[in-house]
Amino acid sequence: MSLNTDFPIGVFDSGVGGLTVLKALTHKFPHENFLYLGDTARLPYGSKSPQTIRKYTQQALSFLIERKVKALVIACNSASSQFPEKEYRGICVETVIEPGSLMALKATQNNRIGVLGTRATVQSHAYEKVLKQLSEEQGHTQGLEVFSEAAPLFVPLAEEGWSDDPITNLIAFRYVQPLVQKQVDTIILGCTHYPILQASIQKAAGASITLIDSGQAVAESLQAKFDSGIIPLRPSTSSERHIQLLSTDLSSQFEMLSRQILAPAIPSGFEFVEI
Ligand code: DGL
């Protein structure tokens, strides 16, 4: 399939969480077009079965491919944990798990890494597997310890935009304490909704724990794919870029949060779609 440089990068999440990844991408690639799909009608994914999550993910990716994209980013950990493929229908696929794991391995000093995620992500053990595999590839055959906690209440709090609220702080404390007790020095925010609550999570973890937000990590990984020519780069002399946001249940809350999260980037338009 010939890929036009003007084709957008398709970014997919169950809701607004993936916008934290999109924000990092819009910043890193100022000339690229983006097409974001939030499957808000079927959110949350994190409490669903692996089979359902994989089916929804394939539907969303197929939908984006029909709209002509030059690369796909699964900006949802729950979906990424059920979709290890690096390619779908001839289009390259980037997920959040490997880039976030690489960043965590770089950050940890004591080899004790915590993962906060949805139930689906935690039960898939995707982070443990990838972290151990990458650590072995880097020659560290022993010593890495990974501790995971499911934090399902974070998703509705993020969708509400309760980013630094006393209730969020209390819930964050409850989820993060078990990881603090395991003496982790790095926590992967293993759900793209969680960076929206970063202030509360950092308060609960304490300043000495490094939080890993996969948005930045995904941007680095995509850069490598542009550099090696796997994804064609849109020239800097191109006309103004577009950031189009699609959702399966358009609401004023989605629009409001999208504008807030993406700032200073400005969405070009919103569209309701059925996938
Ligand atoms: N943003 C999704 C993730 O990264 C979680 C939200 C959901 O449960 O749908 O896993």
C-alpha cells in the first residue's frame, strides 16, 4: 500500500486517556496530521474480557485504516495488552507497553518497578513480560522485580477531569501505598487515563518515585520509525496540519476535556462516528 505523507497518524483509545499520548505526539511532530478515535460509547475497556477488548481494538484499527492513516498508535494499555502485533493490515502499529517499559528500565535505580493499570492490563501480565524480556535483552538477567496494582477507579475520575481533587488524592493514596511499601522507585502509569491524575498520584507516591508517562516514550519510539523510513515524514513546508477527533459517543464533556488536555494544540474538528 502506498502511504501518502499527508495521511494522518491514527491514534486510538477507549476514551480521553489516549489524548495524553496524542498531546506528546502533536508536540514532538508539529507538521504531522492526526486522526484520534475515542471509543467513548464502549468505555471502559479495562473491566472487559481479553476477547472483547481484542475485538473492539480490531474494529477501531480497521475503522482508522479505512479512513486512510499512515501509522497506528494504540494509546490504550488495556487494548495494547491484547494486541502484541507490530502491524495490522499492512499498517505499522505502535503500542504503549514497550516504549513505557523501556523508559522505566532507564529510570529505575533499584530494579523495583511498580505498574498501575486497569484490571485487564494487570491480569494480562503484559508489563511484567515485556519488562523482563527487555531487561534480559539488555543483559540484566536477574534482580528485576515488578509489582502491579489495578486502579480501576482512576478511569472515571479522569473522565470527570478530577485531576487534583481531595477525593482523587484519597483514592490515589489507597492504590499507590502497596507499591510504596514494596519500595519501588519507579511507577509506570500503565493506563493512558492516569497522567490526567498525575498530581494526585505523585503526591501519594512521594517526590522520590519517578512516574512514567508513556506519551513521551511513544513519541520517541515513533521518531525512530520516521528516522528509519518505516513511516513517511510529512515535510515541514506542508500546509497547516489537522488534528481531527472522532468519538463513538460525542458529548460536550469529551470536547471540553479534549481541548483542555491537548492545549496548546488545537483540535481542528470533532466528529461522531459509528465503528
Ligand atoms: N485508557 C485505557 C488504558 O490505557 C483505560 C480506560 C478503560 O478502561 O477503558 O488502559
